[in-house]
Amino acid sequence: MSIRLYNTLSGQKEEFKPLVPGKVGMYVCGVTTYDYCHIGHARAGIVFDIIYRYFQHAGFDVTYVRNYTDVDDKIINRANERGISSRELAEEFIQAFDEDMAALGVKEATHQPKATEHIDDIITIVNKLIEKDFAYASGGDVYFAVEKYDEYLKLSKRNLEEMQAGARITPGDLKNNPMDFALWKAAKPGEPAWDSPWGPGRPGWHIECSAMSTHFLGETFDIHGGGKDLVFPHHENEIAQSECAHGKTFVNYWVHNGFVNVDSEKMSKSLGNFFTIREILKKYDAEVVRFFILTAHYRSPIDFSDKNLEDAKAGLSRLYEGIKAANEVLADGGTGHATPTEEQAELLAKLAAMPEQFKAAMDDDFNSALAIANFFDAIRGINRIVAEGWAAESKVVFDGLQQAVGTLKQLAEEVLGVLQSEPTEWLEKQKADALGETDLNPEAIEALIEERKQAKKNKDFARADAIRAELDAKGIVLLDSREGTTWKAK
């Protein structure tokens, strides 16, 4: 099965056919560097990270470009507020973005250009648009004339006439049409500026991405990505200016990740539900945040809440627990010579099918949620082998268990960027974090477990149940087995 991905332009899933066999050119809009990144940036970073990783896993040579917008109205305004230069502010938040992405396990892109490094490329494209009569200079500004491009709004499927009816040109505006957008902005006092044929000024937002993507990937390339909020106006305007300048298709596949809501509401500073990545990572492990984001399909909206993060942590811990238990069995070696039973053989066959199931999920529009569901199915099978002691009875079962654990961990690490930790270390850290939120310590828990043991021996089941309930209320789960009672954090 070939990779299929949802193309926002066509509104349907399409088979991926690269321009050059075996190669992928992908551009994803990065951040405007004026503030710390929030959970929405985390989602975009992680989504396109797994797309990048999966193409590499599938054997493609990927050129991945993710930019920094380091000149913009927001940057200028924030720099003025702080009394520093736009460049200083941008560099500060470029560094912060890199740190946040690294913490989340997001790989560096092949190229990470800054808009200010491509002023010459921007001016070249704007000149072409003026020469072809798709743009006009006005008072030191340059605007793209949207009515000159017949396919304008083909990505967002909006209606230009309706939008024009609701728009107006404000006093002092130099545009011919209220929908025309700036390619170049004339310099204003105190703002950064570069020389151009139209006088000193700086680029508009949209033209920056057209210039950087074309510079690294050519005038037509495979995939352009970003958050759903960028479809209009940013990506719509990129298409218009790029296709008019170069006279050819700009991008073959447009990929957009869905929104992040917070406690079922749209994230907004005014609602007080706006969280930066740094704030979130003070409370939750970065791998938990990454796992949470991947448990939803990238195009679906996702609801960020403490409950959902706790559920993700519990799910990730279940995977680690299964791997840890299997590793302990595998450490003993496999010497049994019994022939696998029909039941065992059927389970081994299911585990052996995991890589193909993973591939099918990821080939179908990078469905990480389904891939993770398959991991849980595999862990249930692994747990069954461990609980029944089958690996000690049969070398065939032992080898199948070893293969399943190794494959699961490899796919999770290489493609999804999770299960990167050593299982025992991960689980001990979760225990320590849970205890930090209670008045308990390991010694106190063990003492309660011993008291419960004695209570059960004395047939004081009410006290035994009360101890379990007391620990459960404090986030500690007791695990009874033939070997005794152990505990874990919820």
C-alpha cells in the first residue's frame, strides 16, 4: 500500500506521488518569533515531525524546511515595548522555540531559514509579480492584486465577491481593492528596513514563505504544511503570489493539522486558558505531552485538559510496564523446548503482524492514533505471554516475544518519538512524581501494604479494603499477584 494523505486543496485523500521518485520536498510554516510557544505550536511541531520521520522510515530522502518569521508587526511592537531591537527579540525567541521543540523530541528540519536571510529572494519575486501585472506599487508599498488571479481562494473555498462586500478600504489605505495584500511595506520610523526598488521597507508576511520555500525546494514542490488556521489568508496568499510569479503549480499537497482546544473551549489569552509549552512541561513529562498529541488523528481537533493528559500518562505507563515485564522475562533466557500450542501460535502470529498494521495505519494519512491502538493490542498479547509463563516453556514463544518487544520499541522510538526511556527509569520517575504530590513515601506505602497483608491473613477484609481505598485516593494503585503485592502511581 502506498502512502495516502489528505490534501486540503482537493478536499480528499490522495495517493502520494513525489515529483522526484524516492524524494520528498516539504515546507512547514514555523513561528513568528515574538513570544514563547504554546500548545498549538507543540501540536504542529510534533505532527510534522512524525510525518518527516515516517517518510524517512519508509525510505524517502526528505528535504524538510521549517522557517522562522523574524520580521513582522508583532515582533516590532514587542521589541519596542521592551526597548530592544527586533533582531534581539527574534533571536531570543528563536532560541526558546528550538529549546521547546528539542524538549518535545522534535527533530531539527533539514533547513531552518530566517525570513531576513532571504530579502533578495523576496524582492526578486515581487519584481516578477509587478512585471507580470499581478502586483502594483503604491506609496512605497507593493500589493498583490487579487482580482488578477482567477483561482484566488481555491484552497480555502471562499467566495471573493462575498468577502469584498464585507470589506472596506480604510482612510489612508493605498490599496486598490480591500482584499489586496501587502508584498512589501514602506519603512516607518524606528522599524527595520532594507533597500528595494520601491524605497526602504520590509517584506509582507506571506511573501516570506514563498521566497524561502522556493529557494530550498524549487518553484514546485511536494508538500506544504501548517496549522489549519493558516489556510486563509497565509497559505491562500502564498499560492496566489507563487503561481502568478512562476507560472506553475506551487505545491502538490497541502497538509493542515487541526486545532487545539483547552477544556473544550478555544484557546485564548482572554479566557485565561492559554498555556505555553514551558508552563506545561513544568507539570507534565515531555513524552506524555507528545504521546497525548499523537493519540488523536492530526486533522482532528484535540482537547487539552488535565484529565486527558493524565489519561495519556497512564496509557504511556501501561506500555512501559508491559515492556519492563517482558524484559525481565527475556533476561532469564529462553531454554524451553515445548512446541507452541495452537493458542500460543495464534498470539505469536498476531504479534508478528504488528509492523504491517503499523505501516497500514501510517500509510493511511499518518494515522498515529490507530498506530498507538495497535501498540496497545500488542502489549496485551505481550502481557499474556508474560503472565502465563509461556516464554520459559518454549524457545519459539521466547523468540516471538523478543521480536515483538524489539519491534514495538523501534517503531515507537523511530517514527512516533515515544518510548525513548528505559522502562524501569520511566516508571520509577512516575512513582516519584506521584509521591511528590502526596504525604506518602515508599517506606510508608510498603508499611501499608504489609498491614494490608496481615489484615487479610486475619480475615479483616474491611481494613484491607480501606487501605487499598486510602492509597487509591492518593494516586497509588496496588497490584496483587502470586509473587505478592507491588504498587504504581496512577
